[in-house]
Amino acid sequence: MCTKLLLKKFLFLILLLTTISSCAQHKKIVSKKRPKQKKETQKNAVKSEVKAKKENDTKDSDTIILTNKADSIVAFAKKYLGIKYRYGGQDLNGFDCAGFVCYVYSHHGITLPRTADAQSLLGKEVTRKSARAGDLVYFKGRNIRSKTIGHVGIVIENNNGQIKFISATVSSGIHIDDIDGPYWKERYVMVKRILLKK
């Protein structure tokens, strides 16, 4: 009887020790892994933050460069106010609309096609409200029913969709106009952005 009781106690003790031992080992394994995972997460977070900062710095830098170029294009274009219109002209003896845009942009290292219609195929279309200096604005020509682009100008300022642009016109030569002026309003087609981030 005593032997059975001792044997039961002995088995109970072994079972208890085994349980405690396995719990202790489990705790050790878990406690070793957790800090490592936390460290990896922190490293990844820091890497992501550094990468995002570099990307933002690059975007900001690109935006500044493009804004400076656009401002330079507008300032350069305004120097030619009053120069007469000449059909097919693309020099100081006179300009037509596309010739003037080609002349201004080529001075800034950008080569454009010779006609307004061909120029309109380039760049990215933007809304009137988001148009900015240096963008190109396109209009139908004299025939308002035609779908062909007949005129192009350079946006010089935009106040919530109220766009002023400079272009070579038959009546006034190089001239600044309002997009909602009586002649232009019904001929307006779109604004395209040529100065894009690479």
C-alpha cells in the first residue's frame, strides 16, 4: 500500500517537473525571438522613412527646376511682345503662332514640331484650373467648325482657370490675350503640359 502511494507521488512529481521544464524552454525561445523581430521592424521603418524623404526631396527638386524653367520661358517670350506676325515665320523678322512657340522653347533646349497641330500631340493634357506658366494652350483656327488645331500660345499666368497666354496673332503680332476673350473663348480646345518630370 505504501509502495503504491510512493509510486503515485513519484510519477506525479516527474509529470510536474516535465511540465515546468517544457514551459521554461518555451519561454526562453519566445523571449529570444521577440526582440529580434522588433529590431527588424524598427530597421525597416527607418529605411522606409529615409527612402520616402529621398523621394520627396527629389520631387521637390524636380518641381523647383521645372518652375524655374517655366518662369524663364515666360520671361523670354515676353521680350518679343509687339514683333509682327509673319506666316511661316520663326525668327525675329516675324513669327506665326507655332513658329514663336518653337523659337521660345528651342531657346530652352526643347525641340518641338513646326505646326500647332503636331505640337498638340505632345505632353500631358491638364485642366484649365491646373494649368500653369509654360504650358501650351490650343485653339481651333479661323474655321470654328473644324476639329483641327489652328493656334497655339504659351500660358503666362492662371488665376483659377482664368488663363492669360502669349502668342503670335495676325492682328497684333506677339500679344498677350485672355483665354475667355471674345475670339478665343469659343475656339478653346485644351491645355497641354510639355515640361514634365523625367
